[in-house]
Amino acid sequence: MTSKVGVIFSSINDEQVPELTKVRSKGSIPYGGRYRLVDFALSNMVNSGITTVGMITNSNYQSLMDHLGSGKEWDLARKEGGLILLTPYSDESEALYKNRLEALKGAMAFLKKSKEDFVVIADSDAVYKLDYSKVVEQHAASNADFTLVYHEHDCGARREYIQLETAKDGKVKSLDVNIKGSGVQKYYINVFVARTSFLLGALQTAISRGYTSFSKDLLLPSVKAGRVYGYKLDAYYCSIDSLASYFKANMDLLNKDVRQEIFGDRDVYTKVNDAPPAKFTDTAKVKNSLIHDGCLIEGTVENCIIFRNVKVGKGAVLKNCIIMSENAIGENCKLAYVVSDKDSTIGSGRTLAGCEQQPYFISKGSKI
């Protein structure tokens, strides 16, 4: 049986969604009414039999810490192993890490203490379900340096990606770094497996030689040596790399097939937050929406994700909206394609509208 330890990046690529990460790390972005993005990578690890997980933090991680707590919701509140928050500083200075390689250098002490043979490293910026143990099994069988998880999709040219080309046996033949996506291709989803001893050696070499890029200085040489394999994620996957993709990922939950794929056979764990059931008055009209605990709905809600403790006033009409916790929507409001962050208040009679590719965003704690 292969033993494995996990490492999760909670704050990599925060700059991609500045609207949502101004007050929180990317991993703590709310999703689907009751979850955070970090829940998916963390639940994948727990469901894959990983009982020691290091969480690499950076700035704005108070919300993340509040959500994770001791890790008991993920069965990671343990005397040995469990959930361990790792310093956001690199080993070489007191400055926050600037890139993925510096962050991994800062996690070396954690990896050196671990007794597991393999390490699974994942970002917390996407919605997907994956049994990491299968990736580890393939990695062990191939005796590779790295096994990279990829997904075939059209990234829409939203940002730069790492694109793979693989042979029939799964070996990565080429790896193109920082390219603009075009059409359906094999894109690395920032999940990889390596032997713990190998990764530590590679990181030590990176330190001694002054390397600065994980992909260019560590991955590319292994690809050229024929020591990198790919593992295909053949299931639902949505990366949160813009406000539009965040909107899409939430709206996808209104499709029952997507809900079943994400939440069907394996649990997605999250912080428990007890609240009374949602209340719907005789003036409420709700269609194809997810309404969560503690809500009071008096108006019309259609194709929306409504988080906990939201009030929708009489005569208000919400269509294609994502309304986060503790929002108050006044009477006779008209909202379409709106993403409203937590603790916001929208006064009576307001009309706000965006579109699918550019939702109208309301910052946390706003009053309109």
C-alpha cells in the first residue's frame, strides 16, 4: 500500500479574481451556497486516504483559518498528522513567497518530517472530484519524476495555461508553459504527484542553483528526460480564474447531472453552520434555484444560487444571480446576472444588471 501526504496551495493565483480575493484567499472563496473552493481539494485528499495535509497560506488567510478551524469536519483534527497550516514565508527571507517554487521551498521542513513515500500537491482554485490514490498508483507503477493531472477542455483564452502533449503510454512528450489557450487541449490543472524524497532533492537543487520557476526549472528538464507522465481527469472540472468562470461554476450546479457528478458518490466536506430552514412566504416564487438555510424569500427567484441567511423582499425579482450570505435585498428590486458578496444591502427599488461574461459585482459589506 502506497503512503501519501498532501500539500494544498490556498492562495496561488489570487490575482486572477481580484473582486473575490480582496478580502480572502482564493481557497476560501464561497461556492455553491455553503462551500469554499478549498473544500474540493481537501475532500479529495481525505477521500483518497490522505490523513496529513499541509495547507500553504499567504496573505488574507483569516477567512480560510476561520473556515478550516481544527480540521474536524474533514476528520483531520488528529494528534499525529492531520491538517497543518504552513508558513506563508519562504525559507530564505521573511518576505511572502512570490511564486510556486518559493512556496514549495518553504514547505520543505513539513515534507522532511513526513514519513509518507509520495506527496500529492494541489491548488484550491477549481471545482472537481478526483481520487488522488489512483494518480499515486499510476505514478508508482511508471517510476516517473512527476505525474501531472490534466483535463481536456477549451479554456476560452482567458489566461495563460500549461498545455501538455502525451504519448499513448501517458508519457508527456512536450509541455508548453504560459501559452494562451486555443480550443480543446490537454491542460495541466495544477495537481501533481511525486516521490517525497525526489521532490525534496529537486527543491534542494533548485535552492543551490537559484532556480525561480517550478514549471520551467523543474518540470521541463524532467519532460525532456522522458520522466513525466500525465493522468487524465475524465470528469467535470471548472477552474475559477475569472469572475465569469466563478459565475459559470455556480450556475452549473443548477444542472442536476453536474450536481450528481460533483456530490454523488463521494462526500464533499465543509464547515458545519447550523441555521433554521429557509422560509418562503405566500408571495414567493422560486424556479430552478438553490436556496440555503436561514433565508427569507418573499419575492421571485429564478436560476439563482442563494447562500445562507439572505432576505429577498416582496416584489423583488432575481434572475441568474449569486447572492452570498447575510445579504438583504429590498422590495421591488430587479437584479439580473449579479454576484453580491457577503453582508451587503441593496435598497428597495434598485435595478442592477450584468451579463453572463461580465456579471455585475457587489463588494462585501456594500450598501446600494
